[in-house]
Amino acid sequence: SWQCNMYALAYLNTIMWPAIHQILLGVWSALDDRPGDIGPFLLVLISILFFPLQGFFNMLVFVSPRYQLWRNALPEEPWTYVLRCTLSLEDPPTGRTSTTNFGSTTLQHSNHFLTSKRSVGTAPTATQ
């Protein structure tokens, strides 16, 4: 599936730069009399930046199907709002039954998304 391929590409993108750096460092140190030279700065910088980002890339791949569900449910909304909804615990709305004005945009959600198990500001009871 495409998600498996994206996980593999995320891994290769993070491991490729340090591997290229190590290979070139070995070649340069064998050809050069200056052992310990770090090689081209840009390659070192890319290695240092991309290697710790593997978890972030994996998170993007993991969240992308859920983001697509939210994007299909709320096509008019800005991507930042859709991303915030994606990272929430709520399920994507299935229908657009009510409209709420929120700032300058109009948000359309299903009743399931707008209703919660208890009202804000009320103390939980033994049945909740």
C-alpha cells in the first residue's frame, strides 16, 4: 500500500544522508592525509537535521489517512483547523447538519461532533 511505501521513504530519507556522509568521509580520509576532517558542511548539516526528524516523518505518514477523512468532511476549512481536528480524539463528522460561526469562517459539523458527553462547567456525576 502507499502508506507502507511512505514509511520506507521516510526511513530512507533519514538514514540516507548520514550514510552518504560516512561513505564520503571514508573515501576522503583514505585519499587525504588529514584524518578527522568532517567533509562538506552542507552534507553534515543535512545529516544532523534529517536524522532526528524520522519520528516526525513517521507521524505525518501515520496521521495522513485520518487527515484525508477530516479534509473530505470539512473541505472549506483551512488546513490548520483540519490538522487540529485530525490530532484531536474526535471522529470525523459524517454529515453537515448544523452550522456554527467561528470568527470569519463558518464551520459545519455533524451533531455528533458538537455534542459532548457532559456540558462544560458542570461537575461530573456518578452516571457520567
